[in-house]
Amino acid sequence: MVFNSTIFVLLFLFVFIQYWFLPIRGKHTLIIIASVLFYTWYSIPFFVLFVSVLIINYIVAMKFVSQVENGIQPTRQLLWLIVAIDLSILGFFKYFYLFASTAGSIFSVSYLVNIRANLIHDFGLQIILPIGISFYIFQVIAFVVDCYRGVVNQKIYFRRFAVFILFFPQFVAGPILRATDFLPQIDQPTLTAKRVREGLLLLLLGAVKKILIADRIGAEIGAAWRSPAGYDATVYLLLPAAFLGQIYADFSGYTDMARGMGKLLGYELPENFKGPFLARSMSELWTRWHVTLSSWLRDYIYIPLGGSRGSEFRTSVNLFITMALGGFWHGATWNMLLWGIIIGVVLIFERILRVRKVRILPEGKLFDTLRVAITFGLFCFSAVFFAAPGLDQSSTILKGIVTWQRGNPLPGFASAFFLFVLAFLLNVPGYHESIRQWIKQRPKLQTASISVGIFVVGFLIFLYGDAAGAFIYFAF
């Protein structure tokens, strides 16, 4: 059940209508019931796993809160144990096949090399990645660590904790919530005309991004990523940009819809994308792309490793480890690890230049535009590894660019690139706060935009059908 499906729209309408007639405990209960239905639609066994993780982490977190309240130092060994359990669950489901096949290749064990097929053939077993596990594991780890640190310093009733973790608009693919941001709102959801307008606008904008841009680009370029041999160098050169437009529209579209539903239920969820394509450095881009993940990596990996408090070398190592793990979080492939390493190396290089006050380009609007182009070019280079299924496909694309290979055009690529331009334009208001404030101060414009948006989304559904394709980040 995905946001852009008829069944989910009907479910949300039912929840929304009932929700505002209920007292606060009833609101919480309805959110929990809707969240249970939303997740069990995918898998009942995986929901049992999810609830087990929820309960175990809640018990440990409240143990830490109790220790802090009584002036006792929280048990560090217990923190390490619960984090190890959480990461082991994530690691088993997400990385078992990769590590087993890699070990098989290293030690020449043929059974392990083809472990997926062998387990299916011999035992009828297949390890499937539970939907949303990467997000909810990170969210519960953050909660437990915040309780250990004393950031969350009062006991939380389990019902409120369940709403915080289970909140169905976001728990499958983010944004990753922090207890300190969401829990203060949890007993005071409010609905205003302004919030309704903003919520509907975000829902419609997210639907347009998903149906019109992300799904259409994916339909045009998907085959080229899977089998890239034989295309012209111009295709290889522009393919990563088209993919970035696709994943931006897909994931920011999901986030827009999650935030829109949050507003309609009386809650504010954090932004996840703030105009990343206009960033003037990779450091700035990383604060604007998947913001809740980048801040999680900073607060729960980079800073605990030492952050920038040590030597230049130690800081560089901390950055490298953080970004490598961030890349690996995105998927169980060596391509994803390499993607994270590339981003990390660029961040390290930029930091060294910044600390030593070395300026490669002078100031000025023209050079700022050049910085944006260079940053986006580096992001496109990294996307060759993010988007391709394996290193063979990535190397084929890069070799085709370097040798300026002459080959076949990609049918439909012109329309895909046009949609990338549209995605780029939609990313502009996220960078410029003044544009967003200008829109917020004009309720009549918002109302007119909602009317147009309803027509556009209806037309797109008529044109392309129910468009219930899964969001890309569901796979992470």
C-alpha cells in the first residue's frame, strides 16, 4: 500500500474524517491502528519483528530515563548491547547475502557464492528485506541514545512512544523523526485553515513529483542502467542527471506527501530536501539532501567518533567512516559503499581547503554559478555508482564517457531530460526561503494552486492509471 494508490487515499480519508472527532487518546489509538493496518498490508511476520524491536528498545530507553532521574549513570554496556541488537537485525536482513557471497568468493566456497539460489533450492528459504527497516532502526537507536544522554529526560508512556515510531505517514521511508521534535507536539495536534492549505499543497506537489516526474523518468532510463552497453556517450553523460531528477522527485515527493499528511493530522514533520541542486559545495549539498539522514549520521556516528575535535587526519578519518557507512546504509552493494566513499573524499577535500583558507574560485555570482555546476557534476559522477546495479554497469558508463563512445541514442531520453529540468525547477524554492515565504503569505494563490493541483493529479491518474509504483527509498 503506497501513498499514490487508491486504497491508501481511501484509508487516509477515513482516518482524517474520524480523527478530528476523537479525544487525544482516541487520536493516538486511531494513528496506531492505521499504522498497524498500513504495515501489515505488506507483511504480518515483519510487523511482528517491528513490534518486537519497538518493545525491546522502549524498555531499555525507559531504563535509561529512570537511571538519569535517580542520578545514576546510565549503563553503557546496556546501550552497546541494544544498539548491537538493532544493528544485527538490520545487518542480517540487509547484508546477509552480500557478506555470504563475498566470503564465498574470497575463500572459494561455491555454495556461498550462490547463497541466495542455493537456499531457495535446498530449503525454500529467502531472506527478504522488511520494508522500512533501515528507517525505523535508525529512529529507535536515536531515541535510545537520546534517553541515555539525558536529552529525553522524562518517562514516555508506551502509547505516545508507539505513535512516535509508528506514525504511518513517515515510518516506512522517513523523514527520520527525533523525539525532541515530535513528542512535544503529540498531545496537542492542531488544525488551522493555513495548515490545511499547506498540507493539501504538499500532498498534491508530492503526487505530481512522483507520478509525472519520477515514474516517467524511471520508465525511460531504467533499461539503460540495467544494460548500458552500446549507447552514445551523450546518453552516458546525461543519464546520471536524469537519475538525480528521478530520485529527487521520488523521494522528495514521498517526503512532501508525508509532511502534508502530518499537517492534516495536526503535526509538523521535518523537511528532508532544501534545494540540493543549487548547493555551491558538496558540504552544502549534504546539508540539503536527505537532511534527516545526514543529521542522524552527524549526531550518532560522526560526533561520537570524535567529529572535528581531533587532528586534521583524525577528522578526515571520521568523515570517511561516516560517509562510507552512510553509503552502505543505502543498499547492500559495493556500489553503494563506493558512492559513500566518493562523497566522503570530496567532503574531506573541501574541509581541508576550508581549514587552510584556500580559495580555488574568487567570489561573485558568476563563480557561484560555476560552483553550483561543479558540485552538481560531482554529484552526477557519484550517481553513476548509486544508480547502477553493479560495478560492471558503472565502468561501462564511465568508459563510454572517457572514450567518447559513438553508439545508439536512448529512445525517450529527450522527454526524460525535460522532466529532469522540471525537477530542477521544483527544487529551487527549497533553496530560497524568500520564495517559500512569498507563497505562504498568499492564501488565495495557495487555494488556486490546490484547485489546479487536483485537476493535474486527476488528469495524470487518468493518463497513466493508478500509478501505484513503489517509492525508490522503500528498497532501502
